[in-house]
Amino acid sequence: MSINDAYFPPTSSKSDRMKRYVGFFAGCLMASISGTGYMFSSFAPELKETMGYSQTEINLVGTIMMVSGYASSIFIGTFYDKAGARITAATSAVFLFIGYFLLYLASRHLFWSDAVVVGLFLSLASLGSNGSYTVGLAGNIKNFPTKSRGVAVGVLAGFYGLSAAIFTKIYQNTFSPDEVQLFRFLSITLAAVCLGAGMFVFTIKTDDQEDTINVHAAEKAPLVPEGGAMHIHMHGKGLDLSPLSLIRNREFWLLAVTFLCITGPGLTVIGNLGSLAIALGADSTTQNDLVIVLSVANFSGRMIFGVLSDIFARRVSRPFFLMVSLVVMCASQLVLAISSSLSLVFLGVVLTGLAYGGSWAMVPTIISELWGESYFGTNFGLVGLSPALGSFVLGTLLSGAVYESHIPPGGGTLCHGPECYRLTWYILAGLSLAGLVTGYAFLRRTRSYYFGKSDKYTASYHLYP
């Protein structure tokens, strides 16, 4: 079998094969414009100065954007499951334009400029980005059989991670330090690409989908709770669980907590990268370089984990790679904690990007494998609440409090020196280490799916919703 057939396996017709190629390319294009929220650190210091915000206020703006983006995943996922790719893409384009254009007006002081309001403007853009990525990911994940799904998701997630590097470079070479014009550019460009590419995302049948059969849970799964049928369908070795069934699933909560312990520290670094650079005496060029390095590492992590999880699928399960992400994330936080120079910060940022990106390559694939594709959009949104919680509690409350506690009385709004974030990094390293407990439990309890093995620690996730 050729590499082409492995990752773009033959379908029932040449027309379907062409749709798969076109849809995948369109999905990559949509993913590449969906991660602009990760470039927040590039323009945050300039936005902070333009608006006259404190560090807590600029952190609040970023957190509102991140939390609303991830929290809206449930709404976006449900909307996509019901409305389909094209309508979701068109709606997302509208949100992208409105969000960034209102931010442009606010930055010119032609509109409200309160931190909460500006955060809400960015949240509209984040909602559009979320919708764009959902269309690109969910529209293509159904087009690939499980044996090649890790790579497919890795590529799509990789372009999402690379998005910040692309637009940070554009900002650096074209607009910096005028973030106001950047917002106008983003409002027009992102909306146009989302609308155009979204029209070419197609969903076709694979062998996995053709083998899908419907099951009445009360008759076929005797260990589910009594009281009638649940929204469950068999797909291959796993199940299609509805959102209500999913939240009653033990493995869902293990995955959610594990994901929080990876993405929480990652988003804290992403949201505070600009302020961290300034605290260590970096200029705006170095600050933007850090964002680009993080974005490229994010992209690399998604690609590497996606490819490796397919290559070693017969030896280790995908949840194992979440354990690897936790270890790397813990190491990244420790490197940042001991950093007193920018060279170590760059190393910590690379490790953070690899761990954070790798987790995002694994989680969508795990969700589709364990709990099916019929409700993938909504189920992916439910798991997406973990980063939202982590961004608010860790990225705003914790990091903001530690940062401001090291500003001397009468010292303004800026903190200088490695102590500004050191305690934050140590706490997040501990959180990542603690995540290994839930990660290992998730690994053991899903072993029966991936390898057909069971022991006293392993539960059949589909029999115990």
C-alpha cells in the first residue's frame, strides 16, 4: 500500500476521492486562520499601553477571549452537528468580522474601551475562530479511517497551531507597533477566508462509517442505567455517545481533568508571554520572536504526536501520548521557573508548545475513537471546557496575582525580573505532575478499547456510562 493510499484511502468513486483532497485542503486553510487568539501576547503590551490597562486588566481581556472561545465549543459543536459545514462557516465569518472590527474601533477610542467590553469583542472573534476550526476539523475527521486519523488530525491541528506564527510575522513586518491597523486587517481577511474555504469542506463515507450499526442501548448494553434507551450507536469497536451520555461517562471526566492539567499551564504561558518577555528586559522584536517560536513548536507538537500515535498504534495507545505531554509540560514549567535569561525562556517556550500542541492532536482523535462521530462537534466542545477553566483560574487569577505582588509600591503597572512569574511556573509544574494520576487512570481504563485487554483496573467505558 502506498503512503497516499494509507492517508487518503480509496473511496467508492473518483468524485469522492477528489472531494476528500479538496475538503482536506480547505480544512487546513480554515485551521490556519483559526488560531489568531494565540498571537494575543504579540499585541497585548501595545494594547495595554493604548488602553491604559493594568496587568490584571490586560490578563482579563485575554482570559475573556480564551474562556469564551473554549466555553463556546459546546454551542459551536451543537450548531455544526445540526446546521452543517457551510452554514457554520458563514456564521463564523460574521463573528470574525464583527469581533475584530469592533476591537479596531475600540482601539481608536471610537467605541467602548473598558477591559471587559474589549474582552467581549475578542470573544466574538474567538467564537468565529472556534467555528472555523470546528468546520475544518469535524468536516474532515469523518473522512479518514481510524488507522490514519492521527496524522489527519495532526496536520489540521498543526495548521491551527501555526496560525499565530503566520499572523505574528505579518504583524511584525507590516503593522507593528500599530496594533490598531492589524485588527482591521484581521477582520476582513479572516472572515473572507473562512467564508470561502468553508464552502469546500465535504464529508464522505469511509469504511468505518459504512460498518456503523444502530443499537438500542436497553437491549444491547445491559449494564447501562435503567429507564429506557440512550443516544448510543456502535461504530467499529467503540460507541457513539450523545452529550448527555458522555457526561455520565467516567472516562470523560478523567480525560477532561488530564486535559486541564496540560492546557491550563500552556494557556498561561501563551497569555503571559509578552509580559514575561518585558519582565526579563526583552524588546518588542524578541517578544514577537517568542510568540513565533511558541507557534512553530505548537505546530510541531501537533504534527509529531499525530504521526507517532499512528506509527506506534499497535504498541501504545493514544492516551499514552497525553502522559508524554504532561511530562514535557512539567519540564517546561520548571525550565521557565529557573529562567533568569531569555535563552532559557526560549527553551521553556519550545517545550510548552510541543506539549500543548501534542495534546490537541490527541484529544479530538481520542474523542472520535472512544465516543464516535455522530455527536463529535458537541462532545469535543464539552472537553473544550477544560482549557476554558484553566485559562481563567491559572492564566488570569493566579498569574495576575503573582505578577502584581512583585510590583513595588508606586511602581506603576509593570513588574521587572524573573520573580514576576516564578511562583506561577512552580505551581503549574506541580499541576502537570498531578495530572499524571488522572492520565494514568485514563490510560488503564481505555486499554480494553485499544488492545482488547482488561485487568482489575480496566473498565469497559462503553458499558459504564
